[in-house]
Amino acid sequence: MNGTTAIAGVGITELSRASGRTVLDLATEACRSAVEDAGVDAGSVDGIVSFMVGNDSVPTQAVATTLALPALRYAVDLQLGGQAPCFAVSLAASAVATGQARSVLVYRAMNGRSGARVGGMEFPGPGGQYRYPLGYSAYLMYVAMFGQRFLHETGQGTADLAAVAAAQRRYAEHNERAVKRKPFDLDAYLASPMVVDPFRADDCTTEVDGACAVLVTSLAEARDGRHRPAVIAAAGYRAGPRPGLDIGDHLSWDDYTRNYTSFLRDELYGRAGISSEDVTFAEIYDCFTSTVLMGMEGLGFCERGGSGAMVAAGATALDGRLPTNTNGGLLAEGYLHGMNTVVEAALQVQGRGGVRQVPRPEVGVVTSGALMDGSAMVLTRDR
């Protein structure tokens, strides 16, 4: 599939604290918008891929029904969280490249604030019997454990987390979709309440209601669409050894200071025929600030322990050497489980970033996931 498929269009609903709509309605709007945005024949869409945690979304066949698709040849429902978006897009691209489908929608829809909230969600499974009796039950606790160890081992600290939150909020100021747009400085950050050490409120993702989608098709078909294609140059999923008995289990993981990006990097760059030096912008999964720092180091954008200083020096700003999380990220735009991170990357490659448009959108890296397993993708500008 490398270089033969592309994201042709994107769709995203309003992001809110209370949509007052069904998840099916949100999913349908986002998918219909992605098809219209691509400018392809709606009748050519014959595949849908999505993901959910528990029952917080709607299945692909339901969305195919509300879209009135004439035929469905490829349908995948993943029971995954933030590690899914790039993986889901790669499945869609593989289906197109192998002739299993002509055009495939990939969406994420959720009432993540007014409905099932990920911040308080427990993850039942075989590992729960070891976590829950200790009160160790929520996902932010798990990521905080990794974050705390990562900061300790790399010699970083509170100021480095704050640098990420502040840098992304500066992008969000210019993003009309973003839920959090008010800028802040270090003093304001330090005054915000501690949630789970080392995370304060501004280190945590913003739960929202909403949906977004992308349309994946062949590069040739995307070239006939409305926008310049965002070419899928490479994609992959990777889990390290002993990734857990269930979605909340990480008790057998060896090194809390590294996540899947360290394992996936060489494969990803090798498939795309690039190195970290070739990447011109990045959209890194940011359910919490520490995952941005871990991802930057895991993807080889800086030396170990140097990610916070890199952000603080302005390298991830629009005029920096590696603009990063240009929509404000999940921290500020809103948490659509990382699918909106993919949307932002596609818009940037297509040159549709508006006032947030990166000056060199030729090669973008997108990641999905926080801890043991995750996926990533390289999008490149066509011609």
C-alpha cells in the first residue's frame, strides 16, 4: 500500500461538552462530510472501519445503513482505544491496495463528555483483579505511572510538561474547533489543580462529544478529487513484549520510560524510505503531556531526555524546525481518541491548515497510542 493510497477527504463535527445528539448521528455527519470533502462518487464507498472502547460508539454497519451505501465489501470494528486511528487507516489502505474495497471511510464517534467518559472509565479484564483492589483503576493513573518514571529517568520535570501544554495551547488559540483556546503561562499552569501526580489539569486531555472521519482511496482516484491527496507513505502497528492481559494492564511491562514509538520507529521510517531528519511536522498522540515527550524521543526527533528542552526552545512552534500538534492536540482541541490527530495531519499535508498551516508540509508523522502498543503513519505531499 505504501505510496499507492491516500486520504482524499476529511470530515469533523462540532466538538462540544454536550452534543444533544446520538453517536450514530454524529458518525453519519462526519462520514458524509468526508465523502463530500473528497469530491468522490458516494456510490464508490464500499468500506468502513472504526473502533470503540466497550460500547461508547456505533458499529460500522449501522453507519453504512444511515449513509445509504449501495454496497459494503469491507467492514472492520476494532475494540481498541487511542492506539487505533493510524492502525485503522492502515487497514483501510490495505483493503484499497489489495482490491478488497474501492474507497473506505475511517471514523471515530463518541459522546465522550455527556456520555461514556474515558476519564472515569474502568477496563475490566484478567488484570483488573490486581489493579482494582488498590484503587488503581482509571487510565490517567496508568499513564501517570509511566510519566512519573519517564521524567525521573530522563532528568525532566514539571517545567517540561508545562512547555508542551503551553505550546499546544498557542496553536489552539487559532483553531476555531478547539474547546480550550485561552493561553496560559507557567504561573497559571502551576496554579491549576493536581489531578494525578505528575499531571495537573492542563496536562490532561479534554473530553468532548463529536466525531471525525477520513476517506481513504487509491492515489489515482484521490488525484481526481477536490484536494491534493495526502499520500499514505507508510503505516504500522507495534506492541512490545507482554503488552498486557487487557486494555488496562501494564504490570508486566519492563520499561515505563519508553512506549511503542521506540519499537516502531525503524520499521515506519524504513517503509517510507525516510529518516527522522526528513520529517517536516508531527502530530503526536497526546492524551497527556508526557506522551508527547516520550513520542518525540521515541521517534528520534531529539536525544533522550531532550524533548522538554526542545519544546521549550520553540522547536515545535509553527516557525520552529518541527511544528507539532498544530491543532492544539487532544489537550486543547478535544479528545476524539486521536482520530482528529489524523484529520489534522491530512489537512496540513493538503495545505489546508489555514493560519496554522505549516510552512513545509512535505512529510508528516502521525502517532496513535500512549503506552505499550500503538500505531503510526507517514503522510507525504503528492507531487
